Amino acid sequence: MTVALVLAALVATAAVLLVAVPFLREPAPNEDTLPEPKDSGKRALAHAEERDRALSALKELEFDHRTGKLSDADYRELVGAYRRRAAAALQGIEPAK
Amino acid sequence: MADLGRAALFVSLGLAVYATVVGAWAARTHKRRLSDSAGNALLAALGSTAVAAAVLLSALLRHDFSFAYVAQHTSTELPTGYSISAFWGGQEGSLLLWLLVLTAYASAAVLINRRRAPDLVAWSVPVLGAVAVFFAFMLVAVSSPFETQTAPIEGAGLNPSLQNPYMLAHPPLLYLGYVGLTVPFAFGMGALLAGRTDERWIVATRRWTLVAWTALGVGQLLGAHWAYVEVGWGGYYAWDPVENAALMPWLAATAFLHSVMIQEKRGMLKVWNVLLVILAFCLSLFGTFLTRSGVVNSIHSFTESPLGPWFLGFICVVTAGSLALVFWRLPLLRTKTRLESLVSREAAFLYNNLLLVALCLTILWGVAFPMLSELVRGETRTVGRPYYDFFLRTFGLPLLLLMGIGPLIAWRRASLRSLGRMFVWPAGIAVAVGVVLLALGAGSSTPGLVAYTFSAFVLATIVLEFVRGTRAVGSFTQLVGRNRRRYGGYIVHASVVLLALGVAGSGAYGSTAERKLSPGQSLSVAGYTLTYRSLSQQRGANHIALRAAVDVSRGDKLVARVQPGKNRYFAEQQVSNEMAIHTDWLRAEDVDVIADQINPGGAIYFKVLVKPLVNLIWVAGLVFLAGALVALWPDAREQRRLAARYALAEA
């Protein structure tokens, strides 16, 4: 019983220490706020996601065309549209930066 | 030591409450150190839960019957392996395993993502904490594994059906799957709470979902094999509610893994993906509720328990809360992107999703209907195999076909000419296979013939995809290496085909014979002759084994001697059926021999089943695991691209 209680107290102490570590390690932080993305950051992220989607789409179009899944006419039409989309996304990232 | 276990669980509960309350406060007020502290509470909860688990495991190994749980689930004669597996053989131990796995997953998710996505982790911690609070509370207040008593001389032992090596792997894998679905749920809810509807939560949880989904899939196949070799009825899946409980979240997670690709590639289906994550998690809770509440009369529900109302209440709270959250964030989740064509890869994914969810909900209705019927009308109704088989055919066969069609269609749109060119070989091969099978007599079962034909179509598609892709890229390893998820997915599709072949073969084209035989007598089935020779009795570690010697012949040739029988367990005072299996590798079929009733005079009522292609189901498990590992393997190029993307947002 006594041993169990001592061990239980050790477990509880270790837990409290682990929970307190962020406060013990940084005695006086100047900055204690979670990094919240600004609106410009959110816009940049949205453009970056759109850019990645467009670039990935261009790769897929190329692959689907080479494997015969996409006709020449469809490929030409779609590749133009996605190049424009990628370019627009890249342009969007610059001002957001 | 029970005091230590109880205290450790109290500490876990306190830490989980801290992670929930303080974590939510920290996320709301954007306090970084407080948020880190809440995350650390989950790490500490893992430590204290591990201490509780170690106490229980030690008691099980020492056969310390002063622990009521140990006395109820082990005996001194129980082999060590099964004493360990008794940890999850009962309700209290299973809940402890849930909490242990949950805190382990939560700790790993926090450690991996807290620097990459601190704002997302900040809101995910209270969600993970809230789930941990529920399970820790159950263990502390409702169903403790540390109840003590005056130690009896001997324990009750473990149910004989659970005394199988699969008991060491099947339940832990299912728990890894069930509990693993908490991580995508927590991050999905965390993203909604934070108002972050970008793809970061999907990127952060993709692998967690894959791990949970793989564990659930492999766990179910191990369970099926366990049922096949151990339960002694010659089947592997009985549509038991508890079996269905594992299948439903797996189906929902399968739908999510497909539809999430549409969000990544096209920015569509944001609401749908969140709903699928909620569905998968709620179904995993529902699965635990079914297994542990004793609400359904099933082979797995060994104990009636007071857990039911708590679980049901928690499931209702989680469902209502998460749906309210989705509704609140609906304006942020709406997207402008639309489907460009109904004949495109993304459209095929959408159809696949609808079929998977329809199958999942149909099974859910089959499981829930008897309970609702009893609750509302006071009548006990059962939903049997014909119901499930009908819907498996209705949704499963089109799903199988879609697995072949999807990869042949281009993303975004496809012209009829391209489609025709892509389909000609797989369709030709499928038709040829169908005609040959028809000529060989496979027309005796229309669903079986359709399943075989569709399987040939899908396999041809997969092979062609690899061949065409290798030609286009120039190297097989580069092809797979550059798109592990796609080609890992194709390998998983191949495993589903093997599964379909195994299920169709053993179900639609199997043969059965039953007869009472005395020593020297024979029965014949599907070209085999089985002759009963003698009956013997052996003593095992904790049981008496009765075994019949049966010669299996084909024509004049003796192909095997098998020994079906029964085990009588002393401590448990139960009898188990021990089926004997002869695998004929050349003919790709199993001969299952069951000694159903053993009469005192030595006559035995035998049941013999011949199951063609049944072993493909187990092979499918290995192929499934291989495909999942390919899909899971880290892709350094993708990680660099994602790191650059998120660095841009932070800058």
C-alpha cells in the first residue's frame, strides 16, 4: 500500500513537472502568443495551394496525354487553362508576400 | 499494486481534463506556453496510462486473483501468451487499451506537428483531450480494471474462442485502427475551431488516417482468418454486428482517403471530407460501444455492462457537437470549383464515395435496426445474411467495376475516342475471361460470374496502368517512387480484387456435405472422399483434446490425414469446435472438416465444406499491406514542396 502510494506520488509529480516544463524553460518570454497567420499570410497560403494544384494538374495532364488517356485537342485546351491558372496564382503570391 | 493502477488512472483523467480545458483556453487566447503545457499534459497522460497498463499486465502475468479482472479472465493453467492477451479480452482491459493507444497517438501527433502547425495543434489538443477524458472517466468511475477482492484459488479462465494466437494481434490492430481515426477527427475539428479551412489539417493527418485504415483492414482480415480456423463453422465473416462495427469505419475511412485527393487536387469537397472524418470517428466509437456494451447478442459481446448509456451519450454529444461546428463554419468551407465533366477521374472518385458511404450506411442500418426495433416495438428482430449479401452485391459489384474504370479516365475530362482506346484491352480481356468461365460452368452463379469478370477487368486495368506508366516515365521504380500514393493505391486495388475472387469463389462455388459416420465409413463431396478412421484423446496444457483421424482422398490417392475434433477446457468448463483444414494448393481450394457432434459410442456427425479460392482472401491481406506501405512511404520531394508552401504563408 505504502509503496503503491509512493509510486503514485512519483507518477503525479512527474506529470506535473512535464506539464509545467513550458513555464520552467522560458522564465520571461517576450513573445508568448501562438503564431496566428495574418490575412496576407492566409491569402499567400491560398494562392500557394492554388499554384500547387495547377502545377500538379499540369503534370497530370502531361502524364495522361502521354499514356493516351487525354486526346490532343483536350490536352491543348486544358493545358492552356491550367498554365494561366498557375500564372495567376504565382502573381497572387507576390503581392501577398 | 491495484492502488497504483487506480491512482495512475486518476492522474490520466486529471491530465486529460487539463489538456481539454486549458488547451481550449490557450487556443482561444493564443497563449503559446499554455498551449504547449496542454500538449504536454497529453504526453504525461501517456506516461500515467502506461503505468496503469503495466500494473494490469503484471497482475495478469502473476495470476494475481485479488484483481477481479484477472480472476475473471485468466486461470493458473492459461498459457503466458493468452494471459497477456487477456489484457484486452475483457471490457475494462479493452478500455484501458483504448486510452493507452489514444494517448500514444495524441502524443505522437502533438510532437510531430506542434512546431509545423502550432495554431492547428493548439485547437486539436483540447479535442484529443476531450476524447481522453471520456475514456479515462469510464475507467475511473464506471468500469475499472483495478477492482479488488479476496483472491480465489483459481480464476475463471479465458473464453476458449479467445485462446488463439490471433488474439495477440487481431484486437490490438483493430484498436490501432479505431483509435487512430481520432487523430484526423481531432485535427479536422481543430481546423474548424481555428477557422482554418486550408489543406493543412489534411496534410497533417493523411498518414495518420492511412495508418489507422491499414490497421483496421489488416485487423479485420486477421479476424476473418481467426474465425475461419478457430470458430469451427467453416466461414470467415458472419456479418456479426461486431464484425460490421470494424467494417463500417473502414469503409468511411476508405471513402475519405479517396475524396481527400479531390480536395487536394481540385479544392473541392471540403464539407464532404469533414463529414467523412466525423462519420469514421463516430463509427469507431459506435464499434467500441457495440463490442463492449453487450447491446447486441453476438459472439463478441461476452459481457453485459453498464457502459452502454455512457457510450451512447458520448456518441450523441460528439455527433451533435461536430455537426454544429461544421454548420457554423459552412461559409468558410464552400468552394467555387465545380466538376468539369461527369466522365472524369474526379467524377469516378465521387461515384466511388457515394457507393462506399451507401454500403456503410446500409450496414449501419442492418446493425441498428434490431436495437431500434427492440427499443421502439419491444420486438427482437434480426437482420441476417441475405440482407447484407444483397447490398454487398448491389454496391460492391459496381464498386469493383469502378476500380477498373477510374484509372482509365483522365482527370478533368475524357473524350469518347480516348475512352474507347483505353477500355478496349481491359474490356476485351474481361469479356474473354467471362466467356471462358461460362464455358467452364461458372454460370451456375450469376453474381460469382459477374465478380470474376469484373475482377479480370480491374486486374487488366492495373497491369496496363503500370505498363503504360512505365513506358511514359521510362522506369518502373521512378514511376512508383514519384507517385507512391497512386501506385500504392493500385496495389491495394489488386488486393481488393483478390478478396473479391476469394469471397466469390468460396461463397458462390463452394460445396457442402454432412453425414454421421462410424469408424471405417466414408462420405464424398466435390471429388473428395473422406474416411473416418478413429477417435483419440490427448491432454493439453489446460484442456482435453478429442480428435478424429480422417483420411482425405481424391480418386485412389490419399492426399491428407486431418484431425478435426473438440477441446474441453477445464477452468472455463466450455467446449470448442476444432475444425481441420486441408489446403489443396494445386486446385486452389480448402477442404474443411468439422466434427460437429461426437457421440459416446465413437460415431461422429461430420460436416465437410470445399471452398475454392478461399486462400486468396488471406493473400489479399498481404498484398493490401504491401500497397498500404508503398502509399505510406515518405516522399521527400512532396515534403519539401509542402514545407516551402507553409513557409511562404508564415513569411
